[in-house]
Amino acid sequence: MSILIKNTTVLTQDKNRRILKNTDVLVSENIISKIGKFNEKAEFVIDGRDKILMPGFVNTHTHAAMSLFKGFGDDMELNEWLEKKIWPAEAKLTPEYTYFGSLLSIAEMIKTGTTAFNDMYFFMESVSDAAKKACMRVIVCDAVIDFFDEKKAEITKNRTLKLLTYVTGLNDSLIRAATGSHAIYTCSPESIISQKRIADKNKILMHMHVSETQKEVNDCIKKNKMRPVEYLEKLGVLGENVVFAHACYLSKKEIDIVKKHNVKIAHCPVSNMKLATGGVIDWSYMRSKNVCVSLATDGHSSNNNLDMFKEMKMAALLQKHARMDATVMPAQDTLDMATLGGAQALGINAGRIAVGALADIILLDKKDISLVPQNDIVSNIVYSANGSCVDTTIINGSIVMQNRKLTTLDEDKIKEKCIDIAMTLCTD
Amino acid sequence: MSILIKNTTVLTQDKNRRILKNTDVLVSENIISKIGKFNEKAEFVIDGRDKILMPGFVNTHTHAAMSLFKGFGDDMELNEWLEKKIWPAEAKLTPEYTYFGSLLSIAEMIKTGTTAFNDMYFFMESVSDAAKKACMRVIVCDAVIDFFDEKKAEITKNRTLKLLTYVTGLNDSLIRAATGSHAIYTCSPESIISQKRIADKNKILMHMHVSETQKEVNDCIKKNKMRPVEYLEKLGVLGENVVFAHACYLSKKEIDIVKKHNVKIAHCPVSNMKLATGGVIDWSYMRSKNVCVSLATDGHSSNNNLDMFKEMKMAALLQKHARMDATVMPAQDTLDMATLGGAQALGINAGRIAVGALADIILLDKKDISLVPQNDIVSNIVYSANGSCVDTTIINGSIVMQNRKLTTLDEDKIKEKCIDIAMTLCTD
């Protein structure tokens, strides 16, 4: 299919961060094929005059099916919350529930401008199926947890291999598999090494939680006489195909190690604040070292939504607050994390509007009251806009939402189904 | 006029914070006259089945006309920003510009569920006119700044008296005047005392910024040998009709003084973070002492919107982060600040759905994806919802928005006008 968006404002996110006025963008198949002013025919033409065209967001750390637990057990102490709420509810999960929970999250992401996400959870075949149904770009990995038990490690390894086979079988360029290790305190070193080997062999990503809390760091130092990233380097599992979620408590030395191995960071400010970890990534040092930092919402239980607009605002505000410096993490850098940073982290040729890039594009309603007046479009997007400003979402050259109506999913049906499932799962 | 909302979910915000299912609410003139199940006729009937009916938000500290400066000079160091951006732009303000800037903010507030606001700025007659036009509830005060100059103090005093006369002349129960002192570092003690006397004599509020930054506290200690609230107590200007915006750096002793005089707090978490003051109100101590804490967005220049949903989320997250305790400021307390707290702070008989209370009501779209599933309605509202979930806004018994369409204002015209004005004002 070809799509032509006429006379629009284009936030290119190119090297010079150019904003083009009154510009046409042509999408051919799944690629942005032409940008400028031209007379071209297309199967589908969109009047872009009152729109801002920009790259879709890339959400680099999620647990999509947790949408089912939204609002279930907020404001609780972590262990109590896990033991009394989340674990009993998760024990009741099925592939079908996971499928519908993932559909709900994917619908929310499309409606708030996210065009790709990096998901770690259970029943990942169901997450893949949901993404395929929605025409959503996703990277799926099993939440590998073995609690240092060899048998469990073997089971989780086999699950990872099975998922890989399943995703290969889907033969859909939108769905990719990754390996995953939940964290250094839930996975044996052998298991982490094994997951990294599978990742390298298959040229896929490895996704893990790292240094989310001070306790994790302290425990690691006590057990291994070194900090988490030093420990992971010693295991030989660092590399450009590795994504660290959180990374709040990295020392400068650890950030240097991250840079040396070109590991990617998925920064989750709302989750860090809501779970009261006290952690704030050392963004300025990461930025000064050109570490690839992306942005992520984490799951609904620690957020409670997947709106990358809110996440951008929170990221910028948390840095300014923590550093007591209003100039830290300016709007453009924040937007870069949510687009370019995410695409780079996940190895997707997107996150910018350029000829040859994947057509993962969103159109914002330029006349939404949050975007008026237009003293600074980037500032408006980061500090003022909502997910509801997104009018149209295009993923891989397919229009998955237009005029806020989903084209690949039956939103009402998904919501009804998820309300029913949540009532089954979330009972005390 | 009478309005009947049928078969709806009612978030009462009553003493027991009851949530009523399948309930009817009758509005007669400007008052909520009946709640329950009944057969009653009304001029206007709304099907409430897919709605959540709740009190409108009360935003207790704003500078509405600064909507014109949205995104102009973000991420800058405070003094540079004021000197290079805001002051030159403000110097070009006119009553007409202020009128339209205020209309834009009022439109945004109505669209995001705010039904009353407490505004401090310049050309407050224009703000009053804008609120009157919109049928918006407002308390207006001049930003009194005299820089310890007797002549300026006299001028500002006269301006306050003139505004009082103007508002009295409007004879509109929605528009009330207040006195104001910008801050202790911009107003002489005589001027602050004078404003308090005018407030007391006329039974109106006094609105001022207090303890926004550590510098303000340090300077006060240096100059007056006491902290700001102690200084204001010594001046004899504390009382139940006083609203302190910010109040980030109050000592426990100062909070005790605030409580003793029943002073009200307008908490502005986004502004505090964006301006990187490092300040976090000591909410837990205030709560333990039953201090009236309300919620506010401050102006667009330090936010950059007036969405009380975002403000609630930020308030709860900032407390959890700063105290490293996920149980601090739970969702219900956060919602209370934004509704009950605000109404109490401004002396408005609203902030709850009760027979006899003012009909300042909003209806949320219960099927908005951010509110699904419904494990916990209050949590969904605080942590997940957006201003765009608001479907209908009723102020003083008048429907000012229905199906997201404003009824008292021409939104498109206001936006066009404000884009033009901003281009005139915001030039470097």
C-alpha cells in the first residue's frame, strides 16, 4: 500500500532535528519513500495541514499483559503487594488472559502513539499473537527466573528456545524474539550466560532488569564483591544486543562499562518513582558518554499506563528535580530518548522521519489545546501533550489508527473482555 | 435549569468516600438537589451508564494568561529565563491579550475537568471577564509586587481596591476577588499587612507565594532572623482566609503555625520539579496535623498545562520518590487534595457530590481505555486517566462542556487568536 500525507508539519528527528513546514511524506509499502513537495499519487491520501507528523514512540521495557492488574494493589509496600496481590493473581493467568491483556495494552499504545515495544512476561506466544493481530511491532522475551535452581534454569532455557521457534514460525517482520534474564538476584550466572549465548547465536536481543534498587546493588556487592554491571561484565554477557531496564544505581565506572560494551538503557522514571526505589539514572553522565538511553513505561502495575507523553514529562522533571537544575534533560533530549533512543536500543530502523526508514509514524492533532500556541512544538509535545493528541498511527506502513479509531482491533470488545478477566484475576 | 444524570457511577467524595453504582443525580439551578434512584423530570437528561460522575477539580494556584507563553523558554536557568524571555514578553501584555490567554486556559481547564481556579496575575479585570464569558468559577487577585517601594505599594493597593470594585460590579457569584501579595521578597511588610486588612474587611481570600525555594528561606532568616511563616505570623497576616502557594520548605514548626491559623496550602508539584527548586512539601506531617492541602498547576510557564489528572499523578509520585515509601500519599488522599482540599481552601461549597452542594460536576468516560479494567476507580483516576477522559463539565449547574464540546466558548476562535498573540509576544 502507499500512503501520502500532504502539506504537513514534519518533526524529522534527523541529525539537525529539523522541523519541516508544509511538507509531503510518501509511504510505499513499509518504508518512508519520499519527503518534500511533490505531485505523486497514492492509494491513501491524508490531509496533513492540521497535523504534526513525527516518529512513533518506542517503549523499551514493558509487561503488557499486566494491564489486567491496573490499579490492583497500588500504594502498597513492595513485598506485601507482590505476596498478597500480584503473585496470587499471576498464578491464575492463562495464555488466553495474557492474549487479551496484551491486546488491551497494544490498543492503549497505538492510541497514545507507540509503534514498537519490548516486552518481558509469561506466555509470550500469546503476546506475539496479540501483536500480530494488531499489526504492532514487538520484541518478546520470556521472564526467565530460575531462583538459582538448575532444573528451573533448564525449563526456562527450553521455554526461551520454544518461543524462538514459535516466533520464527510466525514469519512476521513485526514480531521478534529476544532472550531475557529477569535479574541477577533471580537468575543463576549459568542461566544468564546461557541466555546471552542464545541471543548471540540467533542475533537477537537480551533483555534484563539491572540495578533497579539500592538493595540489589548492596546484595550484589555482598555476594560477589562487585557491583551488578561489573558482575555482568565478568560473566561475559555484555554487548550491543543487551538492554538493561532501570539502571538507576549505576556508578560512573559501571556507566563506562555500559558504554564500552554498547549496552542499551531502558529508563523507567514513573516506575522508579511509584515503587519508591529512590533511584534516578545518572542521565547527564550517560549523555556525556553518548550511552544509548531509551524510555519505557514498565508495566501497568508500576505506572499505571503506557502513555509515552506522560513518561517523557516525568523523565525530564525527575532529572531537573533530582539535580536541582532546570536545564538538565531539555525537551529535545527527552523526545530523542523516546524515539531515536528506543529505535537504536531495539535495533529498529525507525525513530526518525527519513527516506528509507520504516514507516512507523504518528500524526498529532496540531489544534489540540495542549499544543496551542505553538511557541515551541517540541516543548509542547514533551511538557504539555497527552496520548490523546495522537490522531493517526502508522506501523510498518499500515494505518492501525485513524481519527482515533483502531483499524486492526475491536477496542470495545477487548475492553469488555478484559473487564471480565480482571474480575476473575483480581480478587482478594 | 434542571439536569438529571441517570444510572451513573458516583464518586461522592463524601465522609466515607462512597462510590455509588447505578445512581441518579439531579441538579436544580446551581445546586445538587437529589441523589439516589427516583423518577423525576428535568429539562436536560444525561444517560450516565457509561460515565463516572465526580466533583470537578479545584486548581488553587494559577497564572492563567501565561498560556500565551507555553513552551517559550523552557529548560532555562531561572534568572536567565525571566530576564531574557518572560519579563520582555510580559511587558507587551495588554488587557486584550490577557483576556484571550485566560480564555485559552479556561477552555483547557474545562476540557480537563477543572471547575474552579484561583488566579494571580496582571489585568485581572480581563481574567474576570474571561471567566464570566465562560461560566467558569474563579477567584482573581492582582500579583502585588512593590519591591519595598512605598509609591509602588500605594499603586498596587489601589489596583487591588479597583479590582474589588470591578468584581463587585460584575455581580456574578462565579467571580470573586481576593487580595494578593506576590511574596515576602517582593512585598514590603506594610504592603502585605495592608492586603490582609483589605481581605479581612471584605471577607475575601489573600493569596501569596510562600517558601517556594531554599533561597527564599535563607534570605528571610538572614534578614528577619526567622523563617518565612514565622515572619508572616509576626506580621499578623495569617488566618483561615490565606492561601500559600508552594510551601515546599516549611519546617515542622512552621507547619504547626499554618495549622494554628488554619492557613491553606496550594501544592504545585510539577512546577516545583520543572523549576528544579528541589522542594517537596512535607505532606505526611501536614496530613498528620490535618492541614488543608490542595493541589495546583501553577502557570503554563512552569508546567506546561493545567491538567489536574497529571498533577495528581505527579504529586503522588513525587512524595513516594522523595520519602522512598510507596505507601505515602495514596490515590484517595491525592484525589481528596484535588477536590475536597481545593474547595475547602477557596471556601467553595463543592469538591464533593452531596445534596446541597454546588453543582460543580464532571462526567468521565468510563470506557476510556485508561479507565479499563476497573479494579480500582480511584487509582485509575489518579494514576492512569488524562484530562481527555472528561466528557461533560458542569459548573454552577450549567453545562459548559458536553461530549468534549465547549458550550460557552468558541474553542477554535480562541486558539487561532492566541496563536497570533503568542507570535507577537514571544519573539526573542
